[in-house]
Amino acid sequence: MNIHQIDLNRLKEFETPFYYYDLDLLNETLDRAKAAADKRGFHVHYALKANFNDKVLGLIQSKGFGADCVSGNEVQKSIDSGFPAQQITFAGVGKSDKEINLALDHKIFAFNVESIQELLVINELAAKKQVKAQVSLRINPNVDAHTHHYITTGLDENKFGVPNSELEKAASVLRECGNLELLGLHFHVGSQITDINVFKSLCVKVNEWKNWFEERGTTIKVLNVGGGLGVDYHEPDTHPYADFEAYFEVFDKFLERNAQQEVHFELGRALVAQSGTLVSKVLYTKSGVKKNFLILDAGMTELMRPALYQAFHKIEKLGAEPNAEELNYDVVGPICESSDCFGKEVPLPVSERGDLIAIRTAGAYGEVMASKYNLRDEIRFVFSEDL
Ligand SMILES: *Cc1c(COP(=O)(O)O)cnc(C)c1O
């Protein structure tokens, strides 16, 4: 159920702030994504770091998605949530020995490896266990994702991936490592990408690198093109679903692959973002010399994206009368940091203490980034089916 369809008095029974998850919307989003991928024979791994709420994860697992993990604990969580080990990938520039050992013990599908040093470490740890680790090489394709610089990951200046200048060496290291098996290549250029041309550019680079390896006699079984598909933060109710058809179609059309080659994706945000809303209560209103402030009981400790990378989230007053008089508010949290602000000069119906405010499109990189800073309460959540 959409947040606006819920009876306000019913919503007020829950202690704020809390995340509200619309499981109907999540269900429909997952079905659309899965259908668009299945139609083309594509494999989709859900990037756990976007949201690992148990109920959300359970629904995603039940639809047959794989899991894309960036820590040992995420690998363990995927296993515990029922994802088959053969559908789990493990990425990240700084995998510890403990994390690698855990993933080896679970016999996961693939390590997405980000340096030659890491290849050698995985080979050594796999040798000790007398197992073979399947790896994909993460290549930095130097494609500009045209997104915020903190969430761009595929440029030469980023810390991710094996530098292009070292790929020749990586290929020869792989031939010498008896406990590694090269599955394929991995790319991920950034997040919240709304310009479909970025993915076209990515396909061109993937084709180039695939050919480069094949010319050197290396078999590439898996092309993993990462995630990054964006959502509409400005109009969540007009565009509740990302355009999965258009997204997968670009790869279907522009990736060159033979019948044996699998194409893998790692979507996070686009699968979960629109299903989550942060619901908060107005604690105080304040009129400064030049500003009107709405002081909420939620802050950067519940939703860090605005403070962390100046992210935009649509802010709405719940239960507002149509045509209500509006004021421009700076909507802020209670945390002792000036960056603890959800939006500046936001036009909202005149509000008062006790009103409920919805911060939309908070299902991805919201609850998972909650912190205990200022010794805040543990984050709460409510599901559509609880209402
Ligand atoms: C974060 C991440 C993803 C998911 O990105 P979204 O923008 O949420 O789709 C996929 N792959 C890797 C390697 C990542 O780090």
C-alpha cells in the first residue's frame, strides 16, 4: 500500500521515526525486473548492501535472484537467508583473509577480484583448503557514470578494479595460480545512473576487454556488468519502477557474446529504493531570521544519504489538505551536525508539532546506513502487511 493510502491515525500508532516498506510495490518491482532479465537469459544478483532487512531480503530470495556481497558478513547473511551458494558473488577492494576463507568454505559462485595481490592471496588460501576458487577480474572501464562523484566508481582515478596497465600481468598470474579458475570479467561504473547512454558506453568497453582476453587465449564464460540503474527520486509516485525493459535491452543489443557466455547483473537501488519511506514526526517548528525550520525526530542517523552525498529525497507532509497554504522550510534532524538536513527551502503545507512527514525513496542505502551516533535508538520499521 502506498504511504498516502494509509489512514493517518493508524500510522500515528507507531513510534516514529520508522521505515515503512511497501511490500506490494517491492513484489511488483521484483517481478518486473526478473521478467525483463529472464526474457533475455540474464542473471541478476541483488546487491545486499542496498538493503538487508530480513523481510525485504526474504522476498528477494524467494524470487530467484542471486546475491552480490561486499563483505564476509553479507556472504553469511545471504547463506542464512537461503540464497544458494552458487548464486553468490563477493566483491570489494579490501577482502580480509577471514572473509575470503568464509567465502571459500561456502563454495560461493565467484570472487570479483580487484588486484593482482588479491589474486595471489585467494590462490594461497584456496591452496591451503585444497579447493579451487572461481574468480572474475574487476576491470575499471573508465566510463563516466555522470552521477555524484562519491558514487562514481568506474573512472581511472577511483580505487576500484585492477588497473588496465596491470591486466596483462593479471592474465599471466591467473595462468600460474593452480587454485584459481577464471570465470570472467566484472565491471561496475557507479550508482544512480539515469542516462542509458552510460550503459551503452559500458557495453563498448566490455566488448573491447572481452576481445582482448579472448585474443590471448583466455575463455570468458561470464560477463558481469554490475549494477547502478537509477530511480526517480523526484517523482516516486509517477515513476515507481525503473525502466528494466530499456535497461536490459541496451545490454541485449550492444553486448557481443556467444551462446556459451552468461551475462550477470548486480542491481541494488533499482530493486528496493521506491519501496521504502522514512516516516518522521515534526518535533518543533522554528522561524529564524531568514528561515523556517521543521525539526524532525529523524536525522542523518536514520537516513544518511543527504548528509553523505547531498542526495535529494522528496519530502511530503502526510494527510495534508489539498490546496493547503505552503511555506518554504529547511527540514532538519535533531543530530548535532549542520549537515543533518534533509532539504533546504522545501515548499510544504504549513506544518506543526506532531505532523507526520514522509521522506520518500528511502528503501535503498537508508536503513542499512543507520548509525548509533548520538546514542540514537535502534531503527524501527513497519511493513505494509502489518497495517
Ligand atoms: C554497490 C554495488 C552494486 C549495486 O549498485 P546499485 O547502484 O545499488 O545498483 C553492484 N555492484 C557492486 C560491485 C557494488 O559495489
